[in-house]
Amino acid sequence: MGRKKVTKIAASERVTLRVTPDIAKRAAALVPKIAPDAAAQGFTRVTPSTVLKRALLRGLDALEAEYK
């Protein structure tokens, strides 16, 4: 299966989002797993925030496809 196109996240608009401690822990746990792939895609530093941004984009893509 081919790789899905990843949208680069620009810091053009700032949004504050609160997450539960469980979601924050889940994001932090994914950092070392995502870091090698993310580095290849141009992210210089992977943080829990980076993980949550990627998760948000995936969910947004799914919602857009569902509600075309």
C-alpha cells in the first residue's frame, strides 16, 4: 500500500486545545515511535504536540471524506 500524503503543519494560526491526561500520555508514548518517520517527512523535533497535530489532521481527513 502506498504512503498517504502528509500535510505539513504551518504555524500560521494558533489554537489552544485541552486534552485529558490519558490522551496526553498516549501522545507522549507515540513520540519515539513516530520520530523516525516524522524526521523523514521534515519535522525536526517530534513532541507530544506534534503527535496530536498529526492525529488531528488524520481525523479531519476522515471527517471530510465522510461528509463530502
